[in-house]
Amino acid sequence: MAVRHEVENLIRRGNIFYWRARIPSVFVHCRPGSRLSLSLHCSDHRKAQIIGRKLNTRLAELKMNSKEAMSTKKQLQILFEHVRDEEIERLDDISTMAKRNGRGGDVVEMELDLEVGWACQLLAKFGTRSELSLDGDCSGLTYLLKNGVPASHVDAIRANYRGELSTARSPGFEDGIRRLIYHFEIEDTALNRERAMSKMFEGRAAALLDIDERHDLVDRTLSEFTGGGRASNSMVEEKPVELEPAAAPSLRLAEESKPAPTATDIPEAAEIAYLDLSPRTAPTTEKGALGIQRPSQRMVAVADFEQECEKLIANMGKEWEPATARDAMALVRMFKSVLVEHGVEHSGQVEQYHIGLLRQHFNDIPTDWGRSSKMRIMSAPELRAKGHELRKAAEASGAKAKVGLAAGTIRKHFGNLQHFLKHLKGHGFEIENWTFEGLRPRKPKAGDIRYQQYKPKPEDIAPIFSSPIYTGSQDHLRGKRRKTGKHVFHDSLYYLPILFTYLGPRRKEFAGLAVDDIAKDGEGYVIILRTNGLRRLKTVQSERLLPMPEEMVRLGFIDYYHAVKKLGYVALFPDLFSDQTENDPGDRFYDTFIPVMRGTLGEKMWERSIHALRHGMADTLKQAGVPTEVIDDISGRLSEGSETNTRYTNPAGLPLMRDALSKYPIITAGIDAKPIQLLPWVEKCLPPPWARKAKNEARRRK
């Protein structure tokens, strides 16, 4: 059996020492997880240590120096030129064979190269993750037409594009990209692979579109790509025609001089009128490099911004939670109101100036505008007027005016605005280039972030568990639960504060637990955090197993679990849900628990009260000596900065978590265990008394 020693990668088998190291992931030609194994041919411990340390140092040097960071210009340019030159050589061979077979001046050969070239250019510009339809209002079609590609060749380009896209999505394609960037000594990262793929297709496109020397025998007047046409060989000379000032469309008349007639000629009229029927009031047409008229970009009316935002939300799909989608829509409505205020009618009129106006608008509106149904339907001037009223009232009373959005909220809104503007631009709508420099508040520094949130200590939290919720209340109704009495009810208000204190989860994670999320292992009960029919999880690392705190078991949680399950509920805390509304269970718990906290803590109550419990748990465990990586695994975060923690190891297991959580002091020992008593309406499987269907429908209409 191999015996390890204090020197990394050094093991002993029998009397002989071996150096056995895992091959770094940067060596992409080696199979992941493979190892180097080298016999040192010595049995002396000290000598083996010296050799092992030298080998470890050499391995580290190879790992660090084997790859250079990809240069945004030099390395990519070298890769591009390599792919382009290889493709040119391949095409020259094909062209030579075409000449050998008598097709040296065949226009079809040239057009085939151009069609494949434009297909590769689309992949270079738009990537392989999206699939372009190349019809209707597709941004890929707009790109082709803007660059002078004839509409008659779009179908052929579409067929080539789909073939290239299918190849690019095949399993072996990414391996080829890895080999390519390894050959050019580029670090193997997802970003660099995407850059290399784009440059590869760009290089192929450059070679395919460079037809001057390869197809020098082709008559360019026979192809629409080069200004001619198969059906008509006439050359068009445009002559502008003066219009009346009131005329909306631009009219151009072209006179044609016919070359010598051929058998393929079609009789033509002396004059052909070309009408630009674009809806723009003052259209300007551009000419491509080949003299082909390009269509103007489309525009979307400001009145239709909300419909476009709905499309964006649909495109984001599961990447956005419902709350994120609501924030994006709120931002678009606010931006729309600012644009309407300043007379902007469509996307083509949106300028950088208007984004600056939105930034100033953020400073002058009530901080809590989103929480008021009345303020949410106010126009931009009305919101600022309301903010002005609040400022005047605050000045009169000497209080601080709740006006102006917080820096973090503004950053979030600008992020959503950036998503929306990119959505419009990606769909071919005319949008001026914008920047958020000088507008977006800076991201807080790490040192500032540490002190932004109060981290309550166990003694700060303990008073909560002496409230009437745990000692006895008058009744189950919301107001009477906070008054002293003889009833102890078991629901989310009873159990969730204990779970938040000892395990530090996110609010919605535990408020949205299902009955099936409780299980048992050899050591005790566990909580399974996973996406269920009640709610999604924030990130991949949010999925985890957590040990059930012993205090929860002592206080009858298992009996509560069986009682709820027997009644047929899906939700573990049914008091937070209603069959008449689509409420957020975390928000419902917040509304009921905050008054309880305020009643027990009084002036000592901290900001972001429930979320602070998550910080408090993490800080208490850290001060008790628990490694931060284990704390992150318990909290559902991903520790950064350590390759071992992110790539080479799994999250902490239940035994390690139980040991870590035992370091948190028991602050609920003063709670007496009582027989399980469910809320009356939960026990009778009735709708919650707080649910209002009409209220929900009114909210949806707004």
C-alpha cells in the first residue's frame, strides 16, 4: 500500500519512493484526471524529499509558463491568419481542379465560394449559440442585406449556414478548437475558446470572400454578388430626381445602357423606377462596396417597448427568475416614460443624452416608488413631482427625505437597460451606440461590502425566541399572534426563524420547501434544497443537502412534518401559499415576521433583518474556526480563488456540515416543546384568510 509523506505528490511503495502528480488541466492533450508516475529509485527519505520538491517546482513552472494569456490582438491575429492561409491553399487546390475540368471561368464556382463565405461570416459575427432563420426581421438577414448580399442568394447561404452550424455544434468541434488554441499557446478558457472559434470562422470567411485572384477569369457581370445578374446583364447608373418637399418616399430613376444582346437577355424597359417605401420620414440609403443599395434599419416605436421587453423576457427563459423579469419590465416602463416626456417616438431617436436623462430621473423619484401601486402608474414628471414633495416635507420636519434610488438599485436598472438595448439592436432595430460610463455608480469595493450588512451575534438574535410566538399568543390571527396568551401554533412563523438562525439560508429557499424535501440518513434528518414545483433556486450551487438542526427535532418539527404530509399538502409551510394568488412565499413570511422582530428587538433591530440572519450565521461560524469554504457550502455559495475548492472537490458532506454547525451556540434552549397545533385553517385545508382573489386580479391588470 502506498504511504504518503509531507512532501506533495511523494509516496512510498515498499522501500521505494515514487513521485505521483496529477497532470495540470492546461495540458489539454492529456486525459482529464490522469497522473504522472515516476520511480525515484531511492529508499532514503531525505533524498526522496529533495527530489520530490524539485519535481514539484518544475511542474509548477511548466504549468505557469506553458500558456500565455491570449492577447486581444496579436495572438488572435496570428490564429486568424493561420486559418485564412490554410483555407486559401485549400481553395486554390479546388480552383486548380476546376480549371482542369474546364470550369475555370464558371460563375457558379465563384458564387459557391461567396455563399459559403457569408455563411462563415454569420457564424463569426453571431456565434454558434444562436440559430438565425435568415427571414423576416432576423438580424442575420439584416446584416447580409446591409453588406450588399443579393436577396436571391439568401436561401443558399441559409443552407450553408445550417450545415456549418451543425458542424460547429458537433461534439468533436470543441476538441478541435482546444487543439487549435493549444497550438498557438493560448490559455484554455471558455472565453478564449469562443474567441478562437469566432476567429476561425472569420479566417475562413476572409479566404472564401477573397475572389479576385482565384476567380479572375469569371465575368463579374454575370453575378448579382458583383453588381451584375444572371437574368440581366445591364449595368445601372442612378440619376437622382428632384422631389416635392412633401414627398415622403425617395424616388430614383435609373437609365440603362444595354450591351450587345445575347441569347439570355430579357427585353427591358428604357427606365426602371426604384421606390424606397421605408416607413422612415427621412430615409438615407447607403451603397455597399459592390454598388448595391442597402436597406435602412428598422425602428420600433416607443409605444411598443413593453412588447419588445416581453419578447426579451421570453428569450431569457429560465435564466431569469420572475422577480428579474418584473424588474426589467419596470425599468422599460420608466425609460419609456422619460422618452415620451422628451418627444422621442421611436428607437432611431434614442440618443446617449436620453440615457443621461434617465440617470438624473433616478435621483429625483421616491425611493420606494416600486412598492406603491399608485406611484407605479405615475408618469416620469409626476414621479419627480412626488419626490419634490417628499423633499419639502422632509426639510420641514428635519428628517431625511426618502428620495433617490440607491446605488445598487441604479446598477441593477442599468444592467436591465443594457439587456434591453442589446435586444433591440440584435433584432435589427436602429439604436445609437451607447455607454454607461460616467452614469453607472461604481461597484462597492470589497472592504466597503464587508461593513454594509450588520452581522447579528447569537445574543442579538436570542430575544426573538422569547416572543409570544414561542411562549404563547392570544389567537392564530396575525395581530393576536404578537400578544401574550396561552396558544402556541406551529407554522412557518414558528419554525423558519430557527432554521434561518442555525442554517443561514436565503429566505425563499426555505419558505418554498416542499414536503418531499425532508428526508433521513443514517445520522438524522436532512433538508434537500432543490428546485421544486413551488420555487426555483438562485444558482447551481444552491442545490445542497443540509442537516436538520437538533433543536428543530426537539421542538416537534418531525411531528409537524407528518401532520402536514398527512393532510395532503405539497408545501411544507402551507400557511405561506394560497390557491387564489401567485404570491412569493418568502415575501409573505417577511410581512408576518418583521412585526414580530420589531416587537421583541425594538430600537436594536437591524436593517435587512431576515437577510442579516444569514450573515450572522456565517460570521459566528467563522469566529468559531470553521473554514470559510465549509461555510460557503452550507450557505449555497461558491468559494472563488481556489482551484481545489471549485474544480477538484465536491461540496462539504453532511458529517462535516454537522460538525461545523455544532459550533453555533444553542440559543433556543429556553423554548418549551409543545404538542403540535396547526393553524385552524391549515388543519381544515381551507384557503388562507389573507388571500384575496379580486386583489390579485387588480394587481395583474395594473
